[in-house]
Amino acid sequence: MAADTGETPADGFGRVSRTKDVAFRLLALAATLIGIVSLAALLLNVAVDAVGWLDWQFLTNPPHPDPYEAGFLPALVGSIAIMLMIALVTFPLGVGAAVYLEEYADDGYLTRFIQLNIANLAGVPSVVYGLLGLGLFVGLFNIGYGTVLAAAFTIALLILPIVIISAQEAIRAVPDSQRQASYGMGATKWQTIRNVVLPRAMPGIMTGTILALGRAIGETAPLIMIAAPTTVFGLPNSFFSKVSAMPLQIYNWASYPQTEFQYGVVAAGVVTLLVVLLTINSIAIVIRNRYQQRT
């Protein structure tokens, strides 16, 4: 006769559940570490290659056929100018569209059709937006090939669906009870949106905008499609000046046959691009956090 161990089915089930929980936790940790370690190794490799190349001369000189005289200044200033224009265009348009769709538009077939198309546009390849910018801004509006405005408007179209969707989610997350409380105090719909909805949704809106701008600064295909030059030797002096960007300049250097360009100069350009990206994101995060503390 088998000995009675005193273990109930519930005890066995609990032990199996704890084992699965530990296994899943370890699997999730392993997946996280693989991504972090791979990214760290890649960044370390690039940073090591950039040593000796990334200096003040590199940041202040224009491009040059000699790798030891090559600089990044026109592309650096061009990228910053494009990013500022993109932010000025996409933030008000994206937030405005999200406010209308969430607060004013009826839940009808037209609104659903617009929502579906916005979601689909967020997944369209960037080269398609480049063709759209070429036909619309360069061809129809005659803004000019490779200008600051053409580049900014084209990439703004690319990230606008992302900003709209993230802003909608942030607005949707505001509890409806807060809206009703505002209406109960006699506030109008616009006053409720301005004083209740937008302040509480702004951290989420800023997060989505930060992610969208992070994607925008590294885009190359739309700039190639609007014929933005890969190399510019002077700084842009107007919105209609031809402009290059950091990804285009890095791409151009990578095509040079010299080893110094393919490794040292390219690595210095990549590190500069990452530093500018992290700086822009950090400024936006600080603004978001301060806004969140006030609300």
C-alpha cells in the first residue's frame, strides 16, 4: 500500500504554477539582457572606432575629400533645422487632429474610416512618403529639391500618424469622470479640453512625440527621394536652402573607398547623431516631467 504523502492536488498545482512563473521570469530576463547586451556591444564598437576622429575640428569643419580634414557641421546644422521644423509642424497638427477625433467627431462611418486610414498610414514604408513629398511639395508646390522645407514637410508626413495615434491614446486615457466634473462646474467643452483633458494627457502626448522625433532624425529614404544632396559645404541660410542631414552624410561617407572614411569618420558621424538624438529626447523628457509635476 502506497504511503500517503499528505500532498493535495492544490499543492501540486501551486508548485507547478510557481515553477512556470520562475521560468517565464528568467526567459523574459534573458530576452531583455540579449537586447541590452547586443545594443551595448554595438555602441561600444562604434564608440571605439570614433576615438581619435570625433573632435572639435570634426564638428566645426565642412566635408572634405581628405578624411583627416572632413567635418560634419553642415549636416549637423541641417538635421537640427529639419527637426525643429518637423516639431513645429507635427505637434500642433497631430494634437489638433487627435482632439477633434476624440472629443468632437461622431462615432460614425466617416470617423472610423479616417481612424483606419491613420492606423494604416503609420505602417507605410518611408520611401512611399518620399515619393509623396517629391510629387506634392517639390512638384506641385514648387518648394524646391532638397530644401529645408521640403525635407521637413516630407518627414513630418511620415511621423504625423504616429503623433496622432499616441495623442489619441493619451486623451482617451483621461477619465471621463473628470470631464463630467468640469461640465458640472459650468465649463464649456473647449474649457474642459484646455484645462482638464490636455494637461492630463500631455505627458502621454509628449512621450509619443519624442518617439516619433527619434524616428524622424534617422530617416534617409525620404530625403533621397526629394533629391536632398548627400553633401553640402555651406550652412543653410533660409528655409529654401538646399540642406543635407546627418544620415545622408554618413551614408555618403560609407560609400568612400578609403578605410578611414568607412570606419573612423563614419563612426564619428554615428556617435554625433546618437548624441544629438539623445539630447533632443532628454530635453523633451525634462519638459514632459516638469509638465507632469505641475498637473
